[in-house]
Amino acid sequence: MIFQLTMNFYNFAASQFTKFMEDHNPYNNQLSRKKPGKPRMYSSLITKSVFLGLTVIMMFFLVRIVVMVRSETDGHDGIDHLKLELATGRTFTQDELFFFEDTITRYLLSRRFNGTVLIAREETVLLSRSFGFADFRNHTPLRPETPFQLASISKTFTAAAVLMLHQEGLLHIDDVVTHYIPEFPWSNITIRQMMTHTSGLQNYMWVIERYWNHQHRPNNEDMLDLFIRYPRPLNFSPGTRFAYSNTGYAFLGLLIERVSGQRYADFMQQQIFDVLDMDDTFVYDPHNQGGMTNDRAFGFRRWGHRHIIIPDVHHDGVMGDKGIYSNIFDLYKWDRAIHNGELLPDSIWAMAFDHIRLANDHPVRYGLGWRLQTYLDNHVVHHPGRWNGFRTALKRFVDDDVTLIILGNTSRDLTHLINHLQGIIFHEEIAARSQPPEKEDPSEYEVIGGGN
């Protein structure tokens, strides 16, 4: 597009200057009566040669500017307005911007990554690009705006919604769940314990697979009914161990509905997505697909050289532990809202990002809806996701104000990609250290969301 605009300018300017020379050159006027056409050709050649040189210079500067603001997509030729709006932090040189964009793009292409990526540092977007297909069945290309199933990144939103109700005084996270859901089968589990995966609840997916015998997909109320009809013992006494639990977050989704009086999808839409202008983010509700768009990514798995789509399953009817669709730009808005202390006071966000402690005072690397890490001795809060072909990661390097967002839809593990991308983002800091940086823990990316 830039080339076309430049050539249009070149042709227009050259033609206008040629016309000016012909109209004001008496020599041309005299010769034109004797030898029509030759002076016009001679003038045009000289003029276009001059303008060709000027145009090449102009193209060079235009390309350098565009590298800083363009949206890097396959087959997408729009300007990334979000990037222009938010690029107000640290000032990077053009060489630095080119290094990040070129190095990361070449790496992801070499790895044949299929998905979307956004990387930002100090409110400057270093890369926002899509690779490959949203739907391999009809070769629909991905765009940076394409929504993905976030899988367990959805837990960060569910936890925030519970904390909003806590802040409003509609619940307290240290209350037992039965205070708000009287028929909840366990009287000794608190809301906080469900948020921190220390409740001891058994896997609801196993319960649905074993006991659900209806054609329609169960919702969160149906899940509760199954646990009431088919009681399951706790895996351990609440608060004594950490064991990642989708069941806890599914019950948190139900808790939000009971306390707010709204459907989970409606609460999230009205209280979070609309407030933060997350226009391409929504809760996937298989019970109500009237407004569901096909302009989204679909989950696939590799089978030889083919990609096989993974269809919806009964578990997709349950929300809170998964089920939110979003894109890299809206997730960056989510990151900036947290960074700026929106929706919740700073003290509540700080509590969400603090290590929990078990009954024996042993610390656990999980907060309220967020996993906790250190990288280059700095604080990191993050959450990966894994569900039915989707592999996702949202990492917030809090002390460095760096954001890394990766959304994939081919069942591909992201651990090695994240390790390499972190090495590129922090290449200067790593070069100044004598010790290598911390590596990702693959187990954090494999237990999320259950299997395929």
C-alpha cells in the first residue's frame, strides 16, 4: 500500500511539473510547431528522472516510519490504532524497534507458529502480529483482531469479578461458600480457598463424563446438581495443599451468578468488558449462540500433515474456569487496566498478586487468580491456558512493565516459545548477568484446563 501511494504521488507530481515546464518554456513552444512531440518527450524524461530520485528518498523515510506504527499481519494492511494510542512510554530508537520486530518475527516464522502475538514494554507495542490460520478447514487467515478461546486465562477475569463483589461488600472471600450457595455440599470450604486452588474439590469434568446423560450441555447449576446427587469426597482438607482445580473456578462462576443476580456472561460483559472497551471479548455460551460470531479462531490438533478440528464437548457448557474469547489487543487493554489500577483499588490488586500460604504457613506460587514467578529476579504474574486445541499465555513482568501475550490454536506447547521470546525481550539484561535466566516450568502449561 505504501508503495502504491508513493507511486501515485510520483506520477501526479511529475505530470504536473512536466506540464508546467511545457507551458512556460518558449523553446518547447517554438519547436512544437516544427517537430511535434519531441520536446514533450525530452522534458518529460528529465522531469521524471528528477522526481524518480526524490520519490526513492521519500519511500525510504516512509518505510522507516511505517515500521514503527504498522500492524504486522499476514494479509492485513491496516494501521494499528491501538499501538498509536498507547505508544507513549519509553522512547525506542528505530533500530531497537526494527531489532525486536525482525528478530521475533523471523523466530516465530522459523518455528511455524500458528497464532497471534503481542509484546509491549513501557506502553510501547514492540510487536503485534498474526501467523497462519483461524480455521484450517477453509484456510481462513488469522488477524490480530481474531478472538481466541482464552482457556484458563479466563480465571483472571473470574477472580477479578469475585474481588469486585468483595469490594462492593456483596460477599467476603473468607466466608464459606455455603453462605451464598446453601446447597453447596461442603460446609468447610471458603471462597478464598476456591480462588487459590486449595479447596480439595474433585474434578468436575470427570463427574460430568461419568454421570451426565443428557444431549444438551450442562451449565454451572447442572454441575452443582451432579455433585449433590453423586457426592464426592474432598481430595484433602481445605487449606492444607495446593492442587490446581478447574472445579473451584467453575463454582466461582456460579457464585458470581448467585450473588449478582446476573448470568455469568452478562456480568462479565457489563462490569468488565464494556467498561474497559474490550469490544472483541465475550463469554462463549453454547446455550445461547444467537449472537455468536464465526469470526474467531477454532481449535485444532495435528494428525500427520493435517489439522483436525476439535469440536465442542459437554464441559464447554460450564463457565468460570474457561470460556472467555478475546484477542491480543483486548488482552493488552486488560493488562493496562490492571497496571493503572482500574476496576479495583491497588490494595486489592496487590492482594491478588501476593503468594498464598497453606495451613502450615508454606508459601505457594499462586495468588488470587494468577500464577506467580520471578524472572531476572523481578516479579512476574501470569496465567497460561490449555483447552481443546487452544494454548494461551498472558505474562505481566510487573517490575519491568513488560507484557507478553501469545494465543495459539494448534495444540502446540508454548513453553519453548516463551523461553525464547523472553530471551529476546530481555537480551540486554541477560547479557549483563553472569547467571542464565529462569526457565518456564512446563508443568504450569500442561495441567491447565484438562486434556483434549
